[in-house]
Amino acid sequence: MNNRLHLPIFEKCSEFTLADEARSAGLYPFFKPITKSIGSKVFIDNKEMLMLGSNNYLGLANDPRMAEAAQLASQRYGTSCSGSRFMNGTLDLHEKLEHRLANFVRQEAALCFTTGYQTNLGAISAMLNRGDHVIVDKYDHASIMDGVFMAQGTRKNVNLHRYKHNDLVDLEKVLKKIPLDESKLIVIDGVFSMEGDIAPLPEIRVIADRYKAAIYLDEAHGLGVVGDTGRGSCEHFDNQFDLPDLIMCTFSKSFGSIGGFVAGDSNVIDFIKHMARPLIFSASMPPANIAATMTALDIIENDNSLVQKLQENARLMREGFISYGFDVGTTETAIVPLVIGDNDKTFLLWKNCFEKGVYVNPVISPAVPPSRSLLRTSCMAVHTSDEISYAVDVIGKEARKLSIV
Ligand SMILES: Cc1ncc(COP(=O)(O)O)c(C=O)c1O
């Protein structure tokens, strides 16, 4: 053991007891190691569990076509690019994927990062200069906020404004206070990661135009999930692909891989390419993950049956939870929050479901507002309708025992 733990810098670590307290109460839900995944099932502590908490929306992370593509790419290019995109870390595969992604979201150009988190960090911080204004929805993902914080840390005087979740009146109120000719970027999730609801993109575009603001759309939970062919929020809103100015997405959800991209006008993407610190100072996306993402794109582009099945499962799951009396907020997608509001009851319900073999994620502040703790449930295209009904019944019955519904 390190004998310098008495140093002031380490004091906060010994004072942090929250996790240990939860562990000893048997109510610690985090970092559970999964030893095997097959379709909708995972194994934890040698026990088979039904997964109702994954972002592997289309089930592609366990598709043999993806594993085969990843293996072939590793054999040809190695297991790492061993450098940043800027230097020795750009492969022909990166550029091929970027070209295909730009086509997929109907934009001129795209740029891949090593994770979705880095995409937001890099693209948002690159776009914000000293004196610029960034306007975010209060429920935007943490990686968006960190992109803003990075801009504030490196450039100073970046003005952050937050508006009430999906509240167009509040958005307009915020914009009205900013001088018309100052630079503004509105950053929103297309589908909100904890609530599963969809941002009113066409209305936000109208307001943005009125106040000379650009729109940056995070489609992490949009691509592969909404729109008839999985092209996300723009497709959902009548194929209006020109609503956002920049679109980002991660590959760690519907695409069953890891990485992310931002797409938009080629001038803007070229600017981000030369300014985004998380792109320049971090090693590029590995060959296996590029190849897997490309295979996912092949699958999604050639056949919308997985997207359709996911949407059907999502409908079944939403209706099931509503019929048990759960507060599911305003979700319209495969993410269905079960709003409980009380941390203890949230953890207890999680624990009881876990013991019954159903895996869901408890979510508390700061990931959601303090009075809005919830169980985040999410379905996949590889669930059967029987599995969805079974999971809803298990969770519903356990929630009744705790007087949650
Ligand atoms: C809305 C949103 N944006 C970005 C990210 C970051 O993506 P990744 O986990 O692939 O880094 C996430 C991940 O949870 C997300 O939910």
C-alpha cells in the first residue's frame, strides 16, 4: 500500500465512503462484470440475465458479421493505429467510413473520432471561440457539457446558456437576451439519453433562424433508432436533413462498435479536423472498430427490418409499462424511463429486478435532476415480444410490492 496516502491530495479519497456504504447494504449496482453476451442475454456471476439496459439497440454488437469484419481488419492493419489522425493514425478505412457516413446523414463531409464522448468534446470545443454563445437544453448529455467546459477552459469567455428541457418558450427567452449579431450555437440531443423523448427539431430550426443561431444535433440515440430506415431525427421529421448544421453520433449504440463522428458542411468539418484537441492529441479509432462500424452501416442501409423490429419492441415496452401505471415521461423511443423520484426506492427496485434476472440501469442525480431518479430501461431489436412482456411483468410486479405503481 502507498505510504503517502496521508498527503493532502488523497484526503478526499478516504473521505469518500458512499460507494462502500452502498456495497455493504447490497445496493451497489455499478461496474458489474459481464462474462458473456448472447443476443438479449448476458451472464453475470454465472447467472443468465435478460438485458433490458443496453444501448446495443439493433443487437449488432453480437452479430457474427461484425466480429468477422473486425477480425479481418485487425489481421490487415493491426490492433491499433498507434497514433493520432493528424500524424500516422489515418487509415484509408477512416476516410472510406467518413465518406459513407456523410452520405448516410446527407451531409457533405464527416470526421471520425475515437469515441462519441471525444466527438462532442472535440467538435463543440473547436466551434466555440472567445465571446461565442452556446445554448444547451438542460437535459443534454454530459459529453456536450464537457465540450463546452473544454472550450471555456481553453478559450475563456465562452458564454453558456441553458434552457428548460424541450421548452421552446424558454429557448426563445434565452436567445432574445443575446445580441443578434453575436455567434450562437444551439446544442441538443435528437433523442434524450435518459428520457427517450425527441427534441422538436423543426420548431428549434425556426427559432434558430430568427436569432441567427446554428444547430448542433447529437444523434447518439437517434441513428438506428428513429426514422423508418434509422436515419434519425431528420428522417423522423419528414426527411428534413437540412434542419441541423452539424450532426454527431456515436458508434457505441446502434452501430455496435466504438467511436463517433461529426458531419456537416465540408469547410466546417475541415476546420474541426484542424482544431479539435481530442482528435489531434489522442490515438485514432482502431481498425477493428472501423470495420465493424462499416459492416453495421451495410446492414442498416440494406435492410430496415432491424430498425422496424426495434420500434415495434419499443412500442410494446412503452405500452406495457404504462399499463402497469409507471410514469414513463414523454418517451417515444426504445429508451423508457421509469420515473420513481426517490433514490432508495430506485435502488431497491433495481436490486429486486436484478435478483429476478432482469438487468436495468438505476439513474440518479447528477445524471438526472435530483427529484427525478429513475430506472432507465431500453430494448433491442433482438428481444422477442415474449421477452419484452416477461421483463415488463417482472419489473411491474416488483414495483407494485414497493408501492411505486
Ligand atoms: C447523447 C450522448 N452523446 C454522446 C455520448 C458519448 O458516446 P460514447 O459512449 O460512445 O463515448 C453518449 C453516451 O452515452 C450519449 O448518450
